[in-house]
Amino acid sequence: MAKDEGSIPDEEWERFLRDAGAGAPDAPKEPSARARMVARRLREEPGPPEGWRTYRPARRRRNTLWYAVGLVAVVGLLVVALTPGLVTGWFGSGGGGSAPLAAESDRPDQPPATEAAVQRPTLEEPFRGSPAARWGNGVAALALPEARATGWMSEEEVARALGRSRDFLAASSLDTGVLRGERPGKAIALLNPHQRDVQEYVTAAFREPGEENDPLLLFSRFAKTEVRLVGNVVKTQGRITYREGERGAVEVTADVTYVYPVVRAAAGSDEVVRTIVRRETVMSWDDPAKVITEPGTFSLVSYTMDTTNGGCSTHTGYFTPAFGAERGAPADGPEVDPYDRSTPMDARLREAGDAECGTATRS
């Protein structure tokens, strides 16, 4: 359609064409976890950010830091190989006589205390000898902060967003079926279906899991033909916080450590080991007037994970804990206390340097 030169000045017509090509400035925008992280780095780090679609492949050296294409600027995965020589002699009693810890309200200033007594886990006491023996059970241990009106949300809406954020943690890291290797349908349903990079990652992760598309970055899964959980309790410790994010969104951050006791799947197996997973997940509950979203779903801003005794350089889509002689020699990476929540996740990944596998001081 040709413009009517007698009714629209050239300057106005050219501006209209420019705006049409760039998109209306106030129109809802499609979310991207990559774009969100780049914006955050502009505020928090000196120097220019990486390009919007830059991809830095994983370096095949110890303690690989992953840079996933189109997902987030840094999706960190420090896998800690458990060494038996450092496991014994570091456990506290972990018995039923210890008082349970209160829910974590702030970052602790030091790791949990250690004692010299050797207390190995058993089928009857799978958390024996671990600081997790004093932690709460599952989602009930993850307290929600007091809701207040923030960004585009009212107090009631913030409370609902916090509750659904915790629902995602339960559905992705605590659901019994998911832990046995099932697809985490309830958790996936909470992800914004319009966040294409994340949806593509999830599809690829369950179709063909690998180094670049590992479902374990968001979901806890064990192969039921290899291992089984001991009992029905997963110990948890962590914090859920929130603030106003980009475009008035409510940005919820969950920093949680999960402790999973497992045995081999074979009948009669009684050697109990623990897989310990710490995840930091940042979820954005977006204003639908500014970001394309669906009611009851959030956009992922970033997600970071490290794992103790979950497998080192294995990308099967399942945690692969080591038993007995499978544990091998100490890795050449840093020593890590998986129960130490006093160190922020970003700092832990920086300390890891170029090592792919470190050594856990206890499990």
C-alpha cells in the first residue's frame, strides 16, 4: 500500500517505518533467559557483556563451566567427585538426639561443624553422620518470606507467586516419580511456554540428553534400574527470597541444597551413599503487559547447580552416584564441603577455576 504523500509528511512516514521495523516500544516482549542474564551483567560486572547470541562451548578440562547456547550467560555445573579417603572421619553424630535446625532465613557465616566420629549411613538411618540429619524434610523445610506488594504485583499476588515458585522446586527436585526418572510434567508446566530458548532446552534435554542439554541442571533424576532412594525423605536446607526485577517483574531466587540417600537397585543392597545437589534458580514472574507470558507461569532468569557424588563428566540425564570401589582416586580440582552454604554459588564456581571435578570433604 502506497503512502498518501498529501496527507502524511515524509518525516512522519519514515518514523512510522522505523518503528514498525523495530517493534512498538511498549509492546509485550518475548522473554529470553540469555537476554535477562546479559542485562544483569551490565549492572553488576565491569566491561562489555557477551553478545546476545554468543555461544562459548564447554571446555573439556576439569571443572568445566558451561555456557549454554541461548539459555543463560553462565549455567554453572561444578561436579564434585566423592573420594572415600576423605569421607571417613569427618562426620558428626547426626543422631536423633541433635536438635533440628530452624529454616534458613539468611546466608550462614560458616559451614556446619564437623566431628571426628565415623558415622556411616544405614538403611535405617540414611542421614546418619551428615549435617542433613538436623535439616528439615522436603518442601516443608523451605519457608517462604513474608509477601509484600512488589513491582506489578499486589501482596496477594506476590504470595501466590512465592507459593508457585516453591511448587516448582517440589515438582523438579522432590517429586517421587521424577526422582525415579519420570518426566517432570508438573514442573515444566510452570515454565513460560513463550520463553523459546528454555523450551528448546527442555525438549532437547529429554529427547537426547547430553553435555549441552542436561536435564539435571533443573531436575533431579535417578535411573531406577541402577539406584533407588532409601526411604521417602529428602533433606533440604535453603532460602527463598524475592525482589523487583526487570520491567517491574517479581524476581524470586531459590538457593537450596538437597540430600538424596540411595542404594543400588539390586535386591538386598545395603550400602547407602548420598548425592548432594545445590541449586540456585532465579524465576521471573513477569507483567503480562510487558512480557509475553501465560498466567501461572514464570520465565527463567538463570539457574546454577553443583553436585556431590552425582557423576563426573557423565551426561546420561540421570545422577550416577558411586559406590565402594567405584569412587576412585582424589580429583585434582578444589576441595568442596557440599554442606557449606556460607559461600555463594557464584563464588564457589569462581573458586573452582578450570577443574571439572573436585573432591568432597564429606558426604
